[in-house]
Amino acid sequence: MNHILFVLLRRLRTPLITVIIVYAVSVLGFVIIPGVDDTGAPWRMSFFHAFYFVSFMGSTIGFGEIPYEFTDGQRMWTLVTIYGTVISWLYSIGKMLAVFQDQAFIRLMNRFAFIREVNRIGEPFYLVCGYGMTGSRVVSQLTRRGIHVVVVDIEQARIDALETDSLEHNVPGLCADASEPDVLNDAGLKSPFCVGVLPLTDQDPANLAISIASKLLVPKLPVICRTESDVTTANLASFGTDHIIDPFVTYADYLALAIHSPYKHLVYDWLTNPEHRSVASAYQETNGHWVICGYGRFGKALQRSFKGKPVNLTIIDIKPMDISANVSFVEGPGTEADTLEEANIREAVGLIAGTDNDANNLSIIMTALELNPKLLTVVRQNLSTNDPVFSAAKTDLVMEPSQIIANNILSLIKSTLIGEFLHEMMTHQDDVWAHTLVNRMSSVAGDAELDSWAFTVNAAETPALEKAMTEGKTLTLNLFLKDPGGLRQNLPAFPLMLKRAQVCKLLPGELTELEEGDEILFCGLSDAYYQMQWIVSNFNVFRHVIGDADALGGWLGRWYRSRKAKMQVEKTVPESDYSEL
């Protein structure tokens, strides 16, 4: 605030000096010029009377010859001071309005208001750098889960969009270069409530600078960074960036998993993608000949991920490329039927349109389907504004980088156990096991979004459980699954993994005894999460769930128990015999 006041006074220095000089000369003139009192005797104004008169005259709020009528000399000086003070005020007010409309001063005021708003946040929040397609998706999903967010973006139009977007709660936003350390500090990087930094700009150098600054200023703060090049990925990994997400590599691995292990692919999809694929999609034939159109970052990542898989690749690109000897190459535009025919599209089982142009990708898909209607089609979507067109195209899979990054970030924020669970599944389980798990997920969630969450058995996250365990009670895993509203039925959720002493057990039994420090990963409908949180945090609800009849505290619970007891007593009293009446 002191800095803003200093800037304001510096900008208004000349107008203020002008007003002061005009007022000083005006007051001095009235003191010097002689007048007469009501008896005709000579009289001169004091500085007080002169300043008083000039004050209400100069501001044009009134006029009166006080304390006596003026002489001609005083009236002549009054004419001079009226024009002088009014002109000086108009000049000063004009300058002040110009300062308040100056873009630099507006940015300074906005930054001060932003800092004040960030300092008022008293709950954990994430610092999101970049509010483009990826950043907006991440912010929307985080606010929907009740997580506070602070946003910094270099473009004012995106900050304006932040204010107009329909978010669950207010999100502070600042138009500034997030790669500057001062901006990160103003955005709450060093705040005790900042729990993570998400560099999500569309420029790898900016994301790299943000990650480096965050790790140097607050080394223990988690950083989840977006990147689109191998060089930046290696650089980020060299100084300990916690999580690095390359959408092209991520989706290439995702697609390769669908070909090699379709049900493991579905488990991964259900846990990371809110708009998960159907169970029936795993039955599609994916082994065989595949055609990839576009050999840019996405195409190269696909080739690496498909290496060793039971597929034959043909790559189409308008520029000649030096590729592996085991992969055939066709030079030409993938939008033309002749090029696709040369790539043997009629015998292919799948086509991937992966160029950086949405119109070309859709054209490739439409042309290929005319030649081979049975193709499994995968298309890359570069702009989220083209959602209606891609939905109408009805392709099998849509690769949208912003959505992939947002889904992966949300899964990391929800729980790091999701990544550990997926690693354990990929390493130690087969596709038959994954098929059984997908069926169980489908029976719980159906077509709704499958959510996931984790609890750690300790005093901070599960105080009710912790207290019961210190009292010597034996608790089992099925305690989490009981519905407080109806104990005879379970919540729509089930445990995916139990981590105890760095050992992970997948799909633990519901009768598994709990120990302090256990980390448990669940999946199910989001409503079940809030019910579980209620059970493990509220002592009365917890006692009710474990069967304590006196658990419902408060006057309402006492009234309910007394009413229930009274009804039971009434049932035991024999009815009167009125037959004699």
C-alpha cells in the first residue's frame, strides 16, 4: 500500500504543487489587500479568514464576502483567484483521472489487490501458472472438489476469462509473467498454505523457469510440470521436479496399453479419466497393421511406445523422415486417398491422425473410413473449441493434450497412491485380473464418473479411528464402507490398495484389521468419499457405525432414542378389552 501511495504522489506531484502555489498566492493576496469593517475603519484579513474564504470559493461550493463586504480591490483579487483556483483544480483532477486510467497504475492496483486476496487464504491452495486450455481444465476440476487455487497468466484476456468462468468459488488471478520470482512470491509461493505449484503454460522455457524458482525458493514444495519436449523433460528431472507430464508420451503409452493389455488400459482409464471408456470397448481388435499420420512429437512418441508390441506400423508424413528400418514410411499428405492406399489402409486395424492441424486430422479420419469402415480411429485434437466437431466425428479415441494433462494432474493431487497402484497392477497382475477389476468398477459406478481417494489412519485424517484404536478397539477395513444412513447396506465404493510399511496389497479384504499408519486407496462414487470422511472424523457417527446405541448425541438424538423406547413399551402393553361395552 505504501508503494502505491508513493507512485500516486509521484504522478500527482506537479498538480499538487500547482494547487498549493495557487492557494498560497490567493491567501497571501487577501491578507495584503486592505479592506474596511462595518464602521468604515481600515481592516485586513487574517490568514485564517483568508484561507477559509479561498477554501470554499476555490472549490466552488459557495461564496460570501466575510466577515465584511469587500472593497473593489478585494473583489478584483477575488476574480483573479476564482479563475486561478478553478483552473488549478480542473488541471489537478484531470491529471488524477489520467493516473487512475493509466494501465501501469491499474496493473499496480490489481497486483496489490491480488496480494491482499492471496494473503487472506487460510486453507491449502495450489498455485497454477498458465490459464490456457490445460490450466482452465485443472482449475475447474480442483475448484469442483473444493480445493483453493491461485492463478497467474501473462495474458490479461485469460485473467478476464477466469473472472467470467463458472467456477465453484472465487479464484484470485494476476496478469504477470510467472517465470519471475517476485511474481511467484506475490502469488503465495512462500505461503504456509501453498501445497503445490503447477507450471502449465504453453511455453517450455517458462515452465522450466517456474519449476527452478519454486524448487530453489521452497525446496519441499511439490511441483507438477507440463512439458512437450524431451530436452525440457531431462532438464526438469535433473533438479528434482516431482512430477513431469508430457501429454504426447503419456497418450502414446496409454494407446500402446490399449493394444497390449486392453483391460489394464480400462482400469487406467477409469481411474484417471472422468469420461471413461465403456467396458465393451476392450473387445475391439487392436493387434495388426496400424497407420500413423504425422511424424511430429506425437508420432515419434507413438513409435517408441509401440516398439515391441504385436503391431506393424506405417508412418505417413508430408516430409521425408529418417525412421527405424522396421517401420515403413509413405511420403505425402494423409488427407488424400492415394496416400492412404499406398499405406495399405484397407488392411489396417487402426489409424492415428496425429498432425498439429485439427481440420487435417478430421479429413484424414473421414477419408480413411470411406476406404475401411472397420478401422479403429484415434484422432489428435489440438483446440478445445473444436469439441462439437470432434464429437460429431464419432471417432473411437480422441487425444486432447490439455485433457490428458488435467486428468493426470488431478489423479496425482487426489492421491499419490493411484500411481503406485497402477505400477503394481502393470508389474504384478495380468489382464484377466484387470478384467475382473473393471467389472467390479462398472458394477459400482455404472456410467457415472468413478472417483478415487485415499485415507491415512492417523490422528490428522481419521481422528475417530485413531481414538478408538488407542482405546484398544480392533477395527477392520469394512468400517469405511458402512453407510451411516443405513447400516445394512454398504457405500458405493471398495478398497483398491492397502499400503502398510511400504508394502502394497492390491484389493485387500474387507475384514483386514487396520493399523496406525495404514494408507488405503478407495474408488467409487464421490458421494461415498464424503460419507467416509464423516465416519472417520465425527466421533458420534463413528460410534453409531460400530454399533453404539447411544452414539447419536444432542437433543435430537436423545429425543429419537426416547421416542423409540416409548414405542417399544407401548407395543408390550396389552390392549384393553372393550367387548363388555
